[in-house]
Amino acid sequence: MSELQAAHRQLPFTVRFEWGHDGAMAVAPGAELAVVVDVLCFTTCVSVAMDRGAEVFPYAWKDSRAADFAARKHAVLAGRRGGNDVSLSPASLRSAPSVDRLVLPSPNGSALAHALAGMVPRVAAVCLRNARATAEWTARNLPPAAVVAVIAAGEKWPDGGLRPALEDQLGAGAFLAALPEHRRAGFSPEARWAMDAFTAAEPRLGDALLECSSGRELVFGGYQEDVEIAAELNGSAAVALLDDGAFRPA
């Protein structure tokens, strides 16, 4: 590994923060826990599904084998927004008659979860709804020196490049801000700034989500309720950990 690559790993710090797949590959090696944050809407969907007692299988986006995979898992396959069935929409999951086992394709958070599953012992799906619950679980279950890698999934520009997304920085910051003070001594500068961004935005968190680029995209598409559900700060006590290919309550 080159000196430059080593610098990007945030190695002096036990609590790290980065963006997207490449960032995850830099800071997650050696971590005890990887935290995937995709607020609009993958990890919020996982949180809503956990509240309903469901298991969620993350799956690759636009993979034609998804239906066969769901059949093998005896699970419902989430479709695209706008239909009558469950989709990558927190509102659709909240209103569904029943949700027990769900295959949830996603272009960002799901892909990150797959990439990290074989790299670290534990992968958590975190959003604003379960940020505090997951931070409290982390403090109870991991030793103080354990490395925690927090990854904001971000979105994609039309050419496929990473678009850093404010909502994911705020979701990561909410988790980081809820960690106890003794863990904050190990924060990288990147992690500290994510926490500070959340602290600054918290008094107007709902407005920030509605007015940011990703929120406006959903509102313009008729999915304002999805943004409002995503803004339910600490509204869930369910901690979602990846276990044998599915997110399940810890």
C-alpha cells in the first residue's frame, strides 16, 4: 500500500467516517463494526421493516435474478416506487398489510452492505430513526478500543459517480453524536465534522431533509411522506444487524 493510500485509512482513529464504496474499502479493514447510512431511503426502509418484525435481505440493484432469490428466501421482493406493492419507500412498508421477509434492492446502501459483509464482523444499517439505539448498542457491546467505520452511502450522479448526500452525512452524524463521550476521543476529523453537521442541523432537521437535493427529488416525485418518515429522529429502538445475509434485530 502506498503512503497516500495509508493516509486515507484514518488509521490513528478508532471511529472513522467516509463516503461510498471506495471510502468503505479505505476505512473498514480492521473494524469491528461497519455502519451503513443511506437515509433516503434504504436504511430508513430497513428500520421501518425492523419495527414491523421483518427480516430484510439487501440485494443488488437491477439484478434480473432478484425474483428467483426472493422465491428461494420465501420473501417478498420490493418493487419500484409508484406501484401498489412494497418498494424502496418507507411509506409503502409502513402501510403494507404484513411484512415478514423482504428482499430490498438498492443501488447504494444495499451494495455497501454486500461489500462490507465479508470484510468486518458486524454490519449495521443506520438512519436517523435508529441512530441513538444503534449507538447505545455499540457502546454496550463493543469494547472502547474497537474500531467503528461509519460509511455514508451517498447517491449517484448520472455518470455513475458518487454524489455526497447531505441526508447521509446527517444520519451518520446522528449516530456519532449519540456515542458516549469516551468514544469521541477516537473520532477522526471526518467523523467529528459529520457529528458537528448533525448538531448544527438538528433544530431544523425535518426542513433540512425536505429541502436538500435528495429530499426535493422525492417531494417532486410525490413521495414527501418518505422524507417525513426518514426525519423521525430516534423514532425506533430496533438495531438492524446483518446476519447470514439479512438484516435482523440485534
